[in-house]
Amino acid sequence: MRLYKSLFYLTVASHHTAILGFILSTPLVIIYEPIWVSLPIVSWIIYLVFGRLDCPLTVWENILRRKLGKPKIKTFIKHYYLK
């Protein structure tokens, strides 16, 4: 049980770090790269953040939540940022 709790907190922390990385890297790519490089990268980042894909970290977090007896979440951003 202690291992699952540690893995759960590690998963949530890495998820927050990934979201923060996407938010911070997008303007930096736009500023420091030429348009033919930044446009595909920024569109890919926007697709990852707002797309309808199932994030592997959210799936893993839901597995750990089930093992810890916590309720399942649908999306990470809605659960932690848009309450």
C-alpha cells in the first residue's frame, strides 16, 4: 500500500511537471525558432494538450487510484485545475 501511495504521488508530480513544461516551452519555441520549425512543434504541443487522446499518465494514475480506493478521474486538467 505504501508503494502504491508513493507511485501515485510521483505520477501526479510528473504529470504536473509535464503540463508545466508544455505551457512554458510553447512560447519559447515560438520566440527562438524560425516559423518553419516552430509551427509544427507548437501545433503538436497544442494537439497533445487539448486533444482527445488518453494520456498514459492519467491511465496510470487511475490504476493507482483504484488500488488506493480513490475515485477515478476523467481528465487531469479538469480534476486538478478546473474544479
